Amino acid sequence: MSIFEESIYKLIVETSTNLPADVRRTIAAAREKEDSATRAGLSLTTIAQNIDMAECNVSPICQDTGMPTFVVHTPVGANQIVMRKEIRSAIARATKDGKLRTNSVDSLTGGNSGDNLGPGTPVIHFEQWEKDEVDVRLILKGGGCENKNIQYSLPCEIEGLGKAGRDLDGIRKCVLHAVYQAQGQGCSAGFIGVGIGGDRTTGYELAKQQLFRHVEDVNPIPELAQLEAYIMDKANQLGIGTMGFGGNVTLLGCKVGVNNRLPASFFVSVAYNCWAYRRQGVVLDGETHEIKSWVYEGGSSVPMNATAVSENAAEASAAPTERREIVLQMPLTEEDVRGLKVGDVVILNGEMHTGRDALHKHLMDHDAPIDLTGGVIYHCGPVMLKDEAGWHVKAAGPTTSIREEPYQGDIMRKFGIRAVIGKGGMGPKTLKALQEHGGVYLNAVGGAAQYYAECIKQVNGVDFMEFGIPEAMWHLQVEGFAAIVTMDAHGNSLHADVDKDSREKLAQFKDPVFV
């Protein structure tokens, strides 16, 4: 292995397992703004624990290690062909070692390459510069937050905010709406990069480039510095909160860049990033390719010092006077779930089964490989490693549930499933099925892949490995798996309530501010 490849491998591992100091400081400040006895407060404590666990275990902070995207600045004359080859080799090695999840999927066949290599993956951008050093930056942006990216074409009408024109005030409305529409599905509280101008492609590229800025920097363009400060203030008045549970902190960072545009086009592009803000960079010696320095301050300098979450997780209830926690053994009965209500903390013991997009599609037209009566489906695509002793779970947080909305209610009825676990909530079709069938939706803390992996004591088996490791159906023995009821069998949905409340608050910012 070349020194360049070894340096890239170290960069990948550090990016996946150890959040940099500026991100840690921002999350720590968010914890100070939330009451620890609320759902948002418990979630932030869990997040802080997870950050420390990932660093200690040298394992992925979140199981969705995203689309690896590199930006590489090289001296004139550097062999970019060889560098590209060695970056790809480092990606494959990191995947084999369990530092990255197998995330490269053939868009036509659905087949997983198994090594994160394939057409278009990883993404590598090369730029030359007149320096002797090599600067390599990497961002791992997961699919859940990637799905909440959004692009606006001005002028347009924006829900709750009215007309957005081709001016700074129109841009303001776009960005506020981008935060609102993400709700908890992008693992809020999050960070956003905003690109003003360009075309449809370069607008999104510019937005993503903003995510490489330091969280604590100040925009050198006064108008954009003012816009960033305004968005941070108003977005945190929407009440969406961590995981979309409601709360004081919805946005952790906002960075805005601007490019020229065509006269006929005016795009505002927003790249949403979850709290697991995994980006890091290295400066390499131009000759030896050894690491000279890290671009962002290392996370080890800012320990999260999370107060341990109690085993019963009673702090998760909405109000200290209404705390309820229920310990349940899987499989569940209809009586078990009809006794639950929104806000309850459920502690699960027994066997649960992972299921994502491929499995839900398959089960619509086929039988299940096991009896799922009373079962619990966990929307999760874990990071798994296998040795002579069998399979081991390296990371296992929840994925965004709304993708399963077309299937979930029908599958619960068909197989007698009593509970689903995920993040971000589900829609009216699933809510209706929960009420009619007797089911419940449990919201786990998005991104807390190490926290939940520790609850998994054994892998009992696996089906549908042909779908790839993330999409396979894993049968997991768990103890003390805590999640919060956010949709119950009585027609109640915390997600719908928070959406309605934040939409009403969004409308308060309809009147022009920047003119």
C-alpha cells in the first residue's frame, strides 16, 4: 500500500468514527438549550453518548456512511489517475474493515457491489492549485438527510410563506421552508449548506461545498452573513426540535454561498445534513504524501461528557409529571400495543427483525421467511462484519421510515406485525393501519448507531442476503432497546402535531424582511 492510500484510509476512518471539534461544540451547546427531561433533551444526550462511543470503538457514528465525496487539490503535475485508483482502493479496504457500510447499489438491478465501488461511487473531484501540498477533504452525507435536499426556482409560491421573488427576501423564504420541510426525517437538529445561483447541477454542488466550511466561521459577504444569522434565529423558533420531537433547537448551522446565474434562471439549492456532520480533511506532503495536518480540529479535544441515559430511559417522556415507561417482551400482543400512547417510552427485549425498502417491496407479493405474528420490524440497515464466530453488528441506528409508507400498513395487516421502529415518523396510511390493526410506531434516535448496536446481544440469523447487507432481513436478539411511541393505535401522531405547529410558526415569517 502506498503512503497516499494509507493517508486516505486514515482520513476515511477518522471521518466515519470521530466528529470534529467544531461539530461537537455545537451539539454540546444545543444540549444546554434543551431540558434534559424532554424527548429532545434525551435525544441529544443519547447523541452525545453515541459520539463518544463511536470514537472509543473506532466504529461508524451512524450506520449510513453515505456517499463518500472527496474534494482533492493537487499540485500541477500530480498523477490524478493513480490518486483516483488509490482512493478507490482505500474505500474498499475501509468497507471491508467495517468503517463504511456497503452503500453502492446498481440503480437498474438493485445489486450491491459490496465494496462501495461502482459507476459514480465514490465521488471524487480533482482541482489543481499552485501549491506543493495535497489537500484532501471528505464528507460522508447519509441518504436520510440527502433525501431532504431541496431546490427552488424563483419566483415561486412557497407553502406558508407566499410568493418568493428573485431577491434576498425570496431566498430567505426558500431557506426557511427547506428547514421546515425536513422536519425530523433528516435527523434534526441539522446543518444546511445553501447555494444561490448557478444552474441546477452547480447550484447543488455549491450548496454541498458550504458544508466544508467551519461551523464557527463568519461569511465574508455582509449580506450573506446577515442571512445566515437570520436563518439560525428564525429556524430555531419553528419548534421542530431534535428528531422532530419538538424543542428549542432545530438548526445547528447555516452556510450560504453564491454564484452567478443565467438571466432566465434563479435557483436556490439547499443541502441538508444531519447532526452526524461527518466531514474531515488532511493536508499531505506533496512529495511523500504523509499527513502533515488535519483541516478540522480533532474531536478528541472536545469530549461530549454525556450524562449516562438511565436503563429505563424514563427521561424520554414529554413532561416529567407524565412519565411512563413500559418494558415489553417480543413478540408483542395486540393488548400490549393498544395500551401504549404517544410519549410512552418502550423498552424492548427479545427478537426483532430489520426491514428496509427491498424487504418491504418483496413482502407485498411473497411470504415471509419466518412467522412475524406479533413481530417488530426495525427500519435499519446495519454495518455487519463476519468472522469465525459468525456475524457481528458494528453499527445499527434507524433509517428514515417515510420511504415505507406505501407498504407498511398492508404488511402489518398481512403478517400480524405489531410494531415498527424507525425515525422521522410515517404518514396517514400507516397511522390508519395502526389504529385499525392494533399497531404502534416507535421512534429511535437517528444516527445513534453505536448506542443501539450495544443493545444487540446476538445475531440469530439472516434472510435475503441477495439484497445486500443493508437491505437483508437480520434477526436480532436485543436487550433494553429503548424507543419512544410517536404514533399509537388511537390515531395520535406526534409527527403530525409537530408538523402542524411548525407550519403555523413558519407563517409568522411571511412578511418581507430583506428588501
